[in-house]
Amino acid sequence: MEDSLHYMLLSAQTLFQKSFLLSLAREIPELLPGQPKVIDYLMSHPASFQREIAEGCLIEPATLCPILEKMENAGLIRREKTDGNRKNSVVSLTDLGRKNGKKLRNLFLKAEQEACEGLSAEEKEQLLRGLMQIRENCRRECK
């Protein structure tokens, strides 16, 4: 089992997440679960619709709504209604959200560097290509 691909994928993801969450708790303790993923998405996709965020973050829309509500209350995002419908809101980061986004990006970069220690640039590129293919294969299976 320990040498199987499924075990390696699951254990690497779990350990990477644990390591990242520990550094996140030290550096930006005010962020709640789910918020870093949304902030990271909005750093690359400013002014996004809620459904785009849900798809991009691999979060169910019903799960995303309370996350966005808490983020809005904390001053991390703003939502602008389109067509008077809150479900069609365009979501953007506030200055505070962007400030936290920059900190997050640094934490992600550090976590990636630590996780990939000992891998050559070529090995990292191969790993990235392989994971992208696995993600696409799994995405097709989940539709």
C-alpha cells in the first residue's frame, strides 16, 4: 500500500496541507478554513462570479456561500450584485484581501519549495505535468 500511487497522492496532499495550515496559522491566524483557497483564486481571477470561484476552487456552491459571507464580514472581499441577484454577484478582493493574498502567495511558495526540496527543476516540471494530467483525468470522471 505505501508504494502505491493512490497512497502517495493522498499522503503527499495530506502532509502538504498540514504543513501549509501550520504556517498559515502562525502567519495569518485570522483566516478561516476555505478562505485561503478563495483568496488565492481571486488573486489570479479578480472580479469573478461566485460560480466561477466554486468551480475554480473545487468547492460546492452551497459550501462557498457561507465562506464568502464570513469573508465579506471580515472585510476581505466585496460583492457587487448583478441583475439585483446575489447569486450573480461579482466578487472582488478588498485592499485587506489583497494584502492577505500577497502573504498567502509567499506561504504557498515557501511550502512548495520545502515540499520539492531535493528535486531538480526537470523533476519538478515532470511532476507538475503529471499532476495536471491526473487532475484532468479525475475531473472527467467527476462530471
